[in-house]
Amino acid sequence: MMTDYVIIVAGGRGLRMGSDVPKQFLPIGGRPVLMRTIERFREYSERLKIILVLPKEQQDYWKQLCKEYGFNIDYQLANGGETRFHSVSNGLALIADDEAGTVAIHDGVRPFVSLSVIDSCYDAAKTYGAAIPVTPVVETLRHVNGSTVPRNDYRLVQTPQTFDIQLLKKSYRQPYCDAFTDDASVAEHAGYKIHTVEGNRENIKITTPFDMIVGEGVLNSF
């Protein structure tokens, strides 16, 4: 039997947000960002198995928030690691080594991914083994050496980055290196090809106070 998982990684400390509260816990539209992200995936599927990766030192605060907001969606909890690579590894460890199916890795601070993009990512991963959502570059790009580069040659990468479970488990058995900037780079380094699907521009990563302002506007338009 094939099973779909999502590993939601939320390890931010809020440094760029300028807040003592980690960014994933800040309220947007009166509800913590991380709750909205998890709720999005539960809205996509009641059968989806959810794994949340949080730094150990943030877990008690998160549990307090869950009580305060009446948040009762089922999930498994894994400890965050030293890097995103190690955090994802910890989440993957909660999936049985012989499990068949697909697993998506999603940023805890991306609460506005569309249901159609989630669906496209899972479908493409089932067909191609590895799929990521991307959007066109709409601004002019300029290299630091002073030359303008053709923006049509580039895409902005989002999450959920979605994979066959066995493919991703094999990829994460590699030793960590600094070139691993996301899950797709880990899979590519292991020799796998990545398929792209169209993302949605509203699927922003909330990391700065300006992103919170934009996020409030996006929330009102959903």
C-alpha cells in the first residue's frame, strides 16, 4: 500500500524577523503561521501522514500554543537538527525503511501553498520520483560582476519538494555537505533528476516583517 507523508520543517529562530518569538509561531490573521501551514496540508488530505520537525527547545512552547488555540491535528514530532539537512533526516527516520509511497518536505513558514500545487507535486513525484514547484523570475536579474542575466533562464524554487520515499531515504544517506541548500540538491547530488511543476506566487516564505505584511494581504485574498 502506498502512503503519502509530509515533513514540515520549522526550525527558524526569528533573527531576520527581529523578534524573540520564532517566526513560525508569530500570528498571521490571528493564528500562528505554523498552524496555518499544517492546516493547509490537512485540508489537502485527511489521509496524509504529517511529521513536524521542531527544535527540542521550542517544543514546550509549541504545545502551549496548541492548547491555547485548540489545535488538535494529528502529527508525529521529530527533533530539529543542526542544519535543515539533519532536521529532514530526523523526520525521515520516523518513516519505516521499507515504506512505499511519497514524501513532501515543506517549510513551516510557507502557509499559502495552493492545494492544486500540493496535488501537482505529489502526482509528479509518483510519476518522476522527484518534483519541486517553481515560479518564473519577474524582476530583472543582475550578476554581482555588473552584467544582467536573462531571467527566463531561471526559476524561483518553492516547497513542497516531493519525492518517492525510497529515493529520498537513499539520498539522505549521503554525508552532509554545504552544497545541500534544499532537498532537491540532496537528491541531485545522489544522481537523481528533478522534475519541476508550476508553483503559486502566493506561496511566500515568511522570514521578515515585510513578509508578515504581505502574508496578511494574501490571507485576506484566499
